[in-house]
Amino acid sequence: MNIIDLHCDALLRLYQTQGEIKFKDAKELETNKERLKKGKVKVQAFALFVFPEVKAEQKFQVALDQIHYFYTDVLGNNPEMKLIKDWSDFENLQDDEIGALLTLEGVDAIGNDLQKLSILYQLGVRSVGLTWNNANLAADGAQEKRGAGLTSFGEEIVVYNNEHKILTDVSHLSEKAFWDVINVAKYPIASHSNSKAIMDHVRNLSDEQAKAMFEKDAMVHMVYCPQFVKDKEEVTIDDLIEHIEHFCSLGGEKNIGLGSDFDGITKKIMNLEDASMQQNLLNELLKHNYSEEIVKGFAYENFMRHLPK
Ligand SMILES: [Zn+2]
């Protein structure tokens, strides 16, 4: 079954190693081309991520440097990797091709300058998460003590996203910012978040939040970070399926997708340790009596039914 994975941090790794490792088959990368092929990942989202510690005046350059590796290595060295720049590009992918979608994890890199967001959009960014865990000029992140919501600038960004058919990613937002965003965003998505009712973690969504997403017919993509799944030593695929089951019980069957967070997490779920193992989750779901149609939905089709129009 084809998969679309809405979140990975491979560009951060390529940037950190300054191009020394190659996207094609570097064993250091949990998300490389060979592993995507093996895991039948049809479309992979690649996040731009700039650490909060980077000096404000350098942040935009760091984002551009990561885009450099996206164009020169991910796309440039691998002809079968195809840039997804238009939502209709999904339908044009050939059998041997893998779509690559550029996303932004936190708008810290644009400072207070919407023009910089426009540049990132023109370079291919099609999903924008307002924050990582910290606060920035747009909103507070999930681990910001203040817990404030969306700023006026943050709202301008969401309006920009709406106008340009860019997804607005609510993963990582503070709870208050989540509710502010859900009121404004035309295309909200949670690219990598699990259920707080199953695992009480600040990065997960409460039942109220999950229900609000499903009622808005927005997608929630499950993340493979063990700390967001279960508080135990060896987290299993079965533990992750508990989150899927719970979201289904809240009416999310047609709104659940996948967002691995490979290359951005240190610990792994057993047998779900890099992109080549993606099918293991689907096989386990089938064993849990989910129909093929429903599993196909989680893997790919649900997202396809929710492309911005
Ligand atoms: Zn993240």
C-alpha cells in the first residue's frame, strides 16, 4: 500500500552534515530514497526546521540552506524524486516516482516578515506549522510556559496560508494557539501528533482538540515518537494502534494519516525504526481487523481526499 508521510527531519540531518551524507542511501538517514522505496512511501514531506538557539538574523539563511540540500541532493541527485508544488501534482506521479513535499516547522525563520514566507512558498513550502515547542512572533508552542495563543502576525500568516492553499499545521502549538488557529485556518492539519487521552504528553491532542479537527474534516497524522505513544521501555506498534483506535472512536476514521518524524526522534517504536519499515504498521493494522479500505485510508487515501481546494 502506498503511504504519504507528512513529517520527517531528513533536511535537518543533511544540513547538519553539510551534504556529507547523501539522501540516496545514507545509512545515517532514517528517511533516504532506498528506505522510502522499500517502505512504499509514495509521498514524503520534508520539514524545514531551525533550532531556537540560532541567532535571529541567521534563521532565514539556515532555512534556505536546508532548501539548498532539498533541491541539490534530495531532488537533484535522485531523478525519481519529484517536487510536489501543486496539490494536483499528486495525481501525476508515475509508478516509479516519489513525491517530495516541502513543509515549515515553526515560522521563526521569517521573523516578522511575511515577504520571507512568500519566498518560502515560491520555493515550494506547502504546509506551515506556526511554532515548534517554543514561542515566536506568531504564537506560543506546546512547551512555552506562558501558554499564549495566536498573535496578530500569526493570524496574518494563517490568512496568507488560506489564500495560497497552504496547510496550517497545528502540531506543536500551545492549546490556546490551537483553538485560535482552528477558528481562522481554512486548511488545518496536525502533521505529527497522537492522543493525549492515551498518552498524556504536551505534544498530543486532547479529545476536544481531536474532535474539533474531525468536525472540521481536518487530518490528524500519527507520530512514531515513542515518548508520545506510551510510557514504557520498549514501545510497540500495538501501542501506537491504541491511539489510532481511540481517534477512530472519536469519529476520525476518515481523517487519520501518518507523520513519522523520522530523523527527528532519538528513540524508536520497535519494528518501526526507519522509513523502510512503514509497511509493518499497515500489516499490523490489518491483523487488528481494520479493513483494507480503512488502512489504505490511513496510509494515503484520507489525505488525498483532503487536499486543499
Ligand atoms: Zn516536530
